[in-house]
Amino acid sequence: MVWQEQGWLVCATFLGFVASVQSITRGELFPFGPSARDQLLETGTDQTHRFELDKPILFYDGTFDSIFINTNGFVATAEPSSESTYLGKMTPEFGMIAALQGDLDTSDAVGKVFFRQDISPDTLRRAADHINRAFPEDDEVSPTHVVVITWVDVASKEPQSKGDGINKKRNTFQLVIASLETASYAIVLYTRDGIQFATTPVDDSRVIMQAGFSKGLVQGFLYSSQGPYYRTTTDDEGSVRALAEQTNSGLRGVWVYEIGTSPYFTNVAPGEVTDLPTEATLQEAGQQVEYPPYETEGGPIEIHPVQYQPHQPDNPEVVVVDDTDINVDVFSYNLGTCANNRNKCSQFSDCKDYSGGYCCHCRPGFYGNGIQCVAEGKPQRMNGKVHGKVYVGDSPSLIEFNSNDLHSYVVVNDGRSYVAISDIPYTLGPSLQPLSALGGVIGWAFALEQPGFRNGFSIVGGEFTRQAEVTFLPGNEKLTIRQEFKGIDEHDHLVVSTTLEGRVPEVSRGSTVQIDPYSEIYQYSNNLITSSSNRDYVVSFPDGTTETRTYQWRQTITFQSCLHDESLRDMKPTQMLSVDQVFVMYDANNELIRFAMSNKIGDTNGGQPAENPCFTGRHGCDTNAVCRPGQGTHFTCQCAAGFNGDGRTCYDIDECRENTQICGSHAICNNQPGTFRCECEDGYRFGTDGQTCIEVNQPVDACEEGTHNCDIPERAQCSYTGGSSYICSCLPGFVGDGRVCQDVDECQSGRCHQDANCHNTQGSFTCQCRPGYYGDGLHCSPERTKTRCQVHRDSLLGVTEYGPRGPRPPVGQYIPTCDENGAYEAMQCHGSTGYCWCVDQNGQEIPGTRSGPGSSRPMCIDNGGVPPPVGPTPRPGVLPLPPGTHLLYAQSGRIEHVPLEGYDMKKDDAKALLHLPEKVIIGVAYDCVEKMVYWTDITSPSISKASIQGGEPIPVIRSDLHSPEGIAIDHLGRTMFWTDSMKDHIEVASLDGSQRHVIVDSDLVNPRAIIADPPSGTLYWADWNRDAPKIETSHMDGSNRRVLVKDDLGLPNGLTYDSQSSMLCWADAGTHKMECMHPGRGDRRQVMEGIQYPFGIASFGKNIYYTDWRRDAVIAVDRYAGRESDEFQPQKRTKLYGIAIAYAQCPSGQNYCAVNNGGCTHLCLATPNGRSCKCPENAVGCVERQSGY
């Protein structure tokens, strides 16, 4: 049986008809790879990954919540059977979307399969453009969910004799499944030169690759039969190659199909635009035409000297060169002039026009490729992330790591480089020690130059790709290292992303590795640098024995160059990198691997070593200076550009202070070591000259900006509707047009029961049964109505045995306990077994809270507030605080304060700050800038704030919260962070409640306490999960997350951080201890033991203050003396929750978000070395970017 054929394919000779636009390039695919946060399919043949979807896709008449992604160029709706059942047999037994199906192979780690789900506005818009262009007569659609699968440089599975991976032909194509509620579409993209082979081997023959759709077998009453299918290729190889040359969407190489609809479906519907616009059509529309690319010759990369000659293609207007042999897109400078392209050059370079185009050249005192220039002699820093999937030794267990920090520092004037990679587990760390070359490329980039030779950065700049293949002998373990250098960021740091994949031989724990000095020859040709070598290393085992091992090393470096740069024509075709003083170490305690080495670049023949100290590195110049050689051994030291001094000692010049107008209007100047950066103010962007800040014409969200004319937030809600429009609407309990809202007096309409009293409030009302009646006020009766807990309890007691003292439950029966108001007690215990656990308001157990017999009981939070008393209630406003520093603490339905005199509590002056009847306030935090107290309430649930200088409570967040508990404030960045113990995540928002963004949403069970250290851009939080309690930390954007403490913890409820001593302290209700540590050193120490049941904790000076549930008190502890110094018991004896310090003045310190929101359009989240700009959900005109790591 064959798939039904469609009539759109034509004779291959048509491909030469008219001069039409070119097929899409790889750059026109939907974004893919690590930069798009894709996942990577395991390398190999016939690999399958089940991918769970956030939103289902529709295929034929079915709905699917998961799909199966396969190496062989297809996506299945069920687990695929063996490839022998479908290769060469046209129709599979399972549902299949075949982008280009055949027997494919990614074992060489060159080919890759990436995949992800995406709901970003840019991706959804791009998918909608393709669909609407393909179906011009239909109503426009707007997808809400997209799945992107990209097969990149995949090869045909061939016998080993076919040669190595560089010679293989490779295919690149992409499948995008775009869905909305009632339909799903497949968008398939085939790039220019992306189909290099059209057949794959099956048994002893070759079969044509296939593209199309099949529902698979359909179960009938007695037997199964082949379901409907749609085939987009035929049994002719030309039909496969035509995929990149034709279209049904109006764009060459892009094919669109409607593949599923609901509630009815007939068959797959192809796009309706098969005509291609000619060059003349495009020119009439004002579009730029790209001419056919210059094809580089195929064949293996030969390792032999080649005179460096940048290619001059026949057609000087070529802008893209695809070199498929080395899996990179190599791009040359576009045809143009400096007048139109000056902004593409570095600020430290000059642009020069040539007859065929332009080039950028670094100015004297700087070096690089003109696009990226750095000051001579200035130390260089590199930051980045490392991702990996590595096997160790013979172990079948894959070690995966993601976004581990990499930091590097190079003293350029002596060629010494240092590299550190964090969070490498002990199961892998020792075995990575031989790979000093992980950081070797930074040594090559900034190697000390011998006379007449140039280091890597002076040739390629800071944007290049390096791929290395390591083969360990004699076991033939293979590891692929891919590093993408992305240029210099706004902090003047080189940015790199590193990926490791493969297997390394095991180096046992406790072993050290010694690497002797070595040399490596680099071969330079057009936009390509290669090297290969054998390296020995010595492993010293813990028992004193040693073993010498070897690995083979082969690497390629690809980069962009300027066709007209005459200086590169004189580049020596070979140079030798000499590396000595190699140091490697794995620090198991801190899970850090470190490399250090000295690097020199010079003659491949060795030659007479230069004796001048500038070439040996033994000169004594400042690390921020360049060494200038003189005659013989004479030299001078000269401070690098951006520094002042005598060369032996150099000081940074603050350009921003010396010239306040250096950045122009609407721009901010940021001083950095040796340089400065200009950033446009929020609402402005750089113009075409790259220097002038011009106003951005973007929609204004008046609701977010606060420029709307709706009534106050307590009475009305402003809803942004896109563009610059918004709608005002009165909140429930108010009437009006949204701009003016008036309170509804519900008591006038008889909303309460006739036997109840009604009390009208702003926006609401309360009902309370009169004395002698029972109920909620809406329903009252002379007899007490049982609550859910009482019904539950009495139903169990009603069927129990009767003894001499009345009814009693059978032995072993659990009976719930109810409080005086009939609600479930927050903590329930089994009388016979001794187990205790926390429950919600419905009596359901909260996961992760159960404790065993004899252990500390869980700290359960009351599920509801205290019912309001009969009669008037306190006004829910703030009683202004006197000047000074105060302790703020939460107690049931109110927040109280205790003034501090020095570090002593003025207990006689303690008063209620805020009355909030019926609320259970858990977390308390203080904003010292606006003098506002923030709190979390689990009864609403909500987050609110109020001024300590007087005023009404202001709701901040009232939706999409389940159980908000801990809360922290970044007073510099103007954001707040909170934990939600039911949603098990950590979220951030602006202080007005807008711009919400989840930063941690995995591996949390019972998160509660959270604190922020704004100057360092760091968060700390505790998870009191009874099975695995822990204390964690991350940057404020959620990156660099790691566990600080996980051993010897019980119930770590409270956390506090003292910025003066840099100590993190916590109180544990399980171990009954108070402990502290320095997060950077891990030096944990005990402050005090024997505390009873701590909940909240705060530090101020020498004292730590905590609330205790057993003692119903606030207790002061002198942390240096390790003893209790004072106790305050409020008049009202109930549980005390969160505690915070209300400072008289803000603590000192700054972070990257403190000025102009860090240049971010929306959320600015500080990190230790920079900031991340993050977007809230459904943000308009938001730009996410990172700086620093």
C-alpha cells in the first residue's frame, strides 16, 4: 500500500526557470539550539524522546498531550515501533508527521536534533505569518502554542567505511507544530543546501526519503486497517530535493499544512500559495534580492600550511556563504559604505571604505578584528555557561548539568590564564582534569605574542565558534566540546557558551592530574583555523601509583573576516601556541574545577627565543599595562587605554565623572575598568549611528504606568487591552463607570439572615448571627450547624463501640480534631501510631509535612483567621510609628511593633501597628525607601502593603496565589519575592504587584522563608520538606541555583542575612538549634541550641530576634555570646509568625538595578556581576537580556 500522491510536484527541469528568490537560509529558520533554550535529543540512531506538552496538539481527529520525537526525521503520536517496520515501507503503523523521514544518524555529535515548546510572542507571530500567508482566503489565525523540532546537519546512517564526519553529506530541516484551541498546523522548513542527500540505506538497497502525514492503523470492529495518510513526496529523488526549491506557502522552502481540527476533521489541507514571486515582483515591492551563494568546494579539511587569502567571490554582492562541511554559517562583510555601517564597528575602531565594501580597523592602543576591539595590555575576563551530557568510564549513567558558571581571567601582558567551572559533581570532576583545553581557547585568544605573530583575538575578535573532538586512548572514548563565543557584553566581559557531550575515561576520586608543557600548531585559512595534536598526562592515584595516559585532540575555529582587510593577507599560515606552567585541580568540597596555564604564540619552528622581558612575560608591569619592547632587554611599561599611571602602577579613569556629557542626551554612562558604556534611558534606543538615543514609539500601558483615570485601586480595576487602550471597571461591592465608583450598601438589600446583624464595609459587608443563633450570618438557626470537620469527626465516633465511659473509637482509628470554631486543626495526629501532619482547610493532608513518632512535630499554619467579635471591629488602618528602628511581627489578625533602643527591645512601648481581622498573616517584609510594610495572607490569599507613617492597607496581589508565605524586598531594584507553598515555586514582581515572573518552579516541596541581599543580587530560601529539608540560594533572576545546606536539618523555618558580617543564619524547630554560615565559605557554626519552636527570624547588629510558637514570644539572642538576652511576650497570647526589621535608614549598598531600572524595559533582577532583564507574561514591547553571570 502506498501513500496517496499529490499533484504539486513538477519536473526537476523547472527548477532553473526564471530568476526567482532563493530558498530560506538557516538563519531564517525559527530560532533553535542552546540560545533558544532547546532540549537536545540523545545522539545516536533511532533515538526517541517522549515529550509531554503543556497544551495538546490536534492530529487528524485525535488530541495528543504528548509526542515522540525521533532521530529519523519524524514526530510520532505513539511510541514508534522498530525502524525496520517503517523504513522503506511508506505507511507506518503509528501516527506520524514526517518532516523528512529516513535512516538518520547523529552518533558523530555533529548532527543534532533540538526541540522545545514555545509561547513567546515573537515565535507565535512568526508561526501565524506563515499560516496566514499560506491560506490567504481563510480567516487569520493566531496560534497560542508552538512546538519547534529542528534536525541540524543530520547524516545518513552509513557503513563505517564511508569516511569521517566532515566528508558526510548532511540535511537540515525544521518542523513547527502550531496550535490553537480548534486546530493545529504543521510548518515544515527546508533550507537552501539543507537537503544534500535524498536516499538512505535499508538492508542492501537504498530507499527514497519520505515527507508527509499518516494517522497510522485504525482499529475496526474485527481488525485494524491503514488509516488516512497524505504524502508530500513521491518515489523520485527529485521530489525530495524540490522541497527546498518549491512551496505551498508563497515562500520557497516553506510548506504549511492544516493537520487537525476540532470538532470535525476531513483530511490534511495543504497551503494554497504555490506561486513564487520573481525578482521583478520583489523589486517592485521594494524588497532586497539575495543572489545565489558562493559555494565553497567540498572535501576534507586538510592540515597543511595555506597562505591566508580571503576569498573574493565572482559576484561581489554575495552576503552569505554556507560552508556545510564544517557546520557553520560563515558571513562576510556586506556590500556597503562606512556611512551606513559605522555602528557595526567597535567604538574603539575606525571604519574604512574600499572599492568593494568597508572594513573596521582597531585604533592604535587597541587590538581585535575591528568589530570587537580591546585595549592593549588590559586584563580580560570571560564569563559563560557550561552545559553537558557526559558518561564517565564504563558507567551507563549519564551525568547531565546545565548552566554551570564558567569564569576566566587573563593577564594579557604575561599570557597567564585562569579558568574555573562551578557545580561539577564529584562523580565527574576528577575525570575532567585532563581537559585543560576547556579553557585553552581563552589562552590562545589572549596569548603573549612573540615578535611578528598575533594571538587569536587580534585575528578573529570575540565572536567565533570552536568545536573540538577529543579521543582518549587506548579506550577510544570520545568527547565533543563546542564553544560559542558571543562577543563582549556591556560589562566588557567576553561571553561564551560551552557544551560537552560524550564519554571520558574515569579518573578516580582523590586522584590528581599533571599536564606537562606542550605545543600546538594552528593552521590559518579562509575564515577557518584548525589544529590537531596528541597530548600526554599523568594521573597520580591516592595509593601513590601513577599512570601516563594519552588523548588525541582535533579542533576547528570558524569566524567572520573582512574581505578587504589587507593586514590579514600577511597573516602567517601557521603559528605555534606554546603552553607551560599548566595547573589543574578539582575541589571536591566546593565542586569546582580550576585550570591555569601560561600561553605564548610564535614560530612553528621554535626559533631563537626572544629574551626581551616583554616577550617572556617577566617584566613587572602593572596587570593593566602593556609592555613596550626596546633594544635588547630594554622595555617600558605603559598603562592601557582607560588607565593612568607610570605603567608599574595603573589607576582606572572614570570617564563618566570626567566628562558628564560623554554619552549625550537620554543616555546613561556606566564606568567600567578601562572603559565606559553608554546605555539609553528607558523608552529610548540607539539610532542607526549606534550613538544617539532616540525615543521608542511603543504602546503605553497606562494601567502599569499609573497614568489612567480609573478610580483608586481600592474601588476600581484598570485592565490593559493592548496598544494604548484600557478599560476601567468597579470592583465587586462598588457601582459606577469605573472612573467614579461608589460603595454598595449591601445591608439595605437584606443580604444577611433575618436573625443576623449586618455591618456594611467599603466594598463588602459582614453578617453575624445574633446571640442565641448559630451560623455564618447568611443562615442562622437556634441549633448549631455542624462544620465539615465536626461532621467528619462525629461520623467516625457515631459508629464506634460504647464503653463504660461512653462512645470510643476502635483501636487504631484516626479521628480528626476540630478547633473551637469547628474548623480542622492545622495539625492532625494519629493517636495510635504517633504520626502527625498538616492539613488544609478541607482536612486534606499537605504533602511533605508528615512526621514520625518521636520526631519533631510539623509546623502547621492555621487555615483561617479568628472570627470577628460581635460589635464594632478595629479600623484596619496603620497607627503611625515614631522615628527610629522597630521590630515588626505578625500575630494572627494584626501586625505589631516593638521599638528598638540600640539593640534592646523597648517592651513597654510595644503597640499594634495594623489590625486585620479574619486574616492569617505569615510573612512580613519592610521597604525602607517608601517606608512600607508588606505582608502575605493565606486566608484571601493575597499580598498587601501599608505605610508605617499612617494610612489604609493597599492590596498588591489578589489573584493566582494559593499559599503565599515568605516575602522579601529588594529596595534597590524595587521588586518583591515570595514563596508559595501550594504552588511550590518562587515568584517575583514589581512592588506594585505588576510584572509577575516565576524564577524557581522545580524541586520545591514546602518553601517558606525567603530573604534577599540586594547589594549582591542574591536570594536565599528554606524548604522544610520533612523528607529532605534544605536551604538554597540563587541570583535574583533564579540562575546559579545551588543547595547551601542539606545535612542535619529538621524544620528550617526562619532565615536572616546580616550584610555587615555576610552571615546567613537560620532557626530550626526540628533540631532546636540556631546556626549561621558564610555562604561563600560554607563555614557552618552553631549559635545556640535548646530553642523551642522558632518560626520567624531577623538580625540587627549583634542580636538575632525570633518568634517562638511554644513561648508565644519574641526572643532576642546575642549571637556572639551564644545566649538569650531578652524576651517579649505580647499581651495577646497566640502564635507569632513572621518578623522583620523596620530600619530608620536604608542599609548602604547599590546594585545594577538601582539606577534607571538597569536599562531594562520591565523587570530588572540583580546578579552579583550585573543584572538580567526579564519579561512578565504577555508583556508588550519587552526585551529580555542578561549581563554578567
